[in-house]
Amino acid sequence: MPSPRRTIEGRPLGSSGGSSVPGSPAHGASGGRFEFQSLLSCRPGTDSACARLRASDSPVHRRGSFPLASSGPAQAAPTLPPEEDRMNLNPSFLGIALRSLLAIDLWLSKKLGVCAGESSAWGSVRPLMKLLEISGHGIPWLLGTLYCMLRSDSWAGREVLMNLLFALLLDLLLVAVIKGLVRRRRPAHNQMDMFFTVSVDKYSFPSGHATRAALVSRFILKHLVLAIPLRVLVVLWAFVLGLSRVMLGRHNVTDVAFGFFLGYMLYSIVDYCWLSPHNVPVLFVLWNHQVTPSH
């Protein structure tokens, strides 16, 4: 006997849509066949409703593992932090090394500041350290170089003193520019009672005394004929002068270290740009008399 004709939905033509009672086995079977055929009839990319239907009937969704796209307001995808924020959360090795070096510098400078005040551990030798501070100040060196240059009676001596004056002026200018750019404050335990100060002297980096000590000592060792004990004394003066800047609380250790390096390099610049009557004769016109040769 031929089977009764059925509709597309899978029900016999003779049966009405509401004949089955909800909850009965017949109703569940017909509903299951309808949902199964609907899932088969949907193809990927055809209709968004089909995708929602497949997602709602999936076992994963029924367990509540993933929220429905249409069950609530649209949730924005989590955004990653900007690149610079991620770099801050994960600092580089160089940044960690610089912070560690700065912390060690501040700690060591405070420990070595034994003459920062009268009540410090070595407060009794503070006047001696301040006298040593004057020996490396720029004004005494400038005035002394000018006086010796005016009193000199030889062209060779004037040439050396002219270049020493040029080196001292270059040192003052370069240190003032770097201090104005960096603007590192002096240590907190420092007492501003220096011999003579200008506006940039409130800054600490680099140490002008250390720069001048390295520059002058290298200049003297290069252009003056000295015995070995005197040469050792010049080097010792430069080293003790730099150390006294930390002991007085004027500078940190890195200020003095960079000052020594800068002074050493400054002499190389002066030696490369050496002033002589052959390349800059206008600077030597001030002395118009000739030195009489000795017989």
C-alpha cells in the first residue's frame, strides 16, 4: 500500500499542524525532525539566523560555555594595551641597569659625604677640603693664566699659556651648557657655601672641578718638563680634588667620573685645535715686541 503523501515539513497531508499535543512523543518527534531538516537546509554564509540556530542547538552552547551573540548587548572584544604601556609593564634590561646604577650612585655618594657638614664624620677636615676646592676653581685658574701670559717674555711660553686659556674657557662653556641641559640637582646633604657660584652652579652634572682637574693635569704633564715626583703630585692633586667633591657633598660619584672623562677628552680637542702664530696670528698681535736672542 503506498505511503501517504507528506509535506515538506514531514507531516502527513491529512493531519493538521495543531493535532499533536505539546509534550507528547509525536510532537517531540515532529519537532525534532523539523529542527534537523532546518539545520540541514542551512548552508554556511546563507543566513545569519541559521548560524544563530546552529549555535543555540549546539551541545557546547547548551552547557553555557559560550554566550549567544544575540542574547544580550554586544560585548566589545578585549583590547590590548598600547605598545608604550606594554613596554612600561615590561621594562628593558637597559632601563633596569640604569635605575640600579642611579640607586648605587646616590647611596655611595651619601656614604662618602663625610665632610658635608661640621657635624659629619670628618667635619673637622672640612676647611682643608674647601681650600682644596679653591685650588680647582675656574676663576683662580683664569686670572693666573692671564697674569702669566702677560708677564711671559718668550713666544713659546705665550703660545702654551694662550692655549691653556683657550682650554679653560672651553671647559667653562661646555660644562655650563651640559649642566643647563641635564639639570641634575646637587645632593640633598650639600651645603651651598662654595667660593664663587653662578646660576648653573646649582646643578650637579658634571663636576666642573673634576673636568678642570683632568684637563689641567693632562695639559701640564704634556707641556711642562717636570721631575717624576712633581708629575706624581699633579696626578695626585687631580684625583684628590675629584674625591673631595664627593666628600664635601657637592657632587655624586657619577658627576665626578663623567667630569674626569670630559676633561680628558677636552684636552684632545685643544691639542687638535692648537693655537699658534702660524694659524691664528691675530691672537698674538698683542705682543709686538720681539724677543732678543741670547748669544
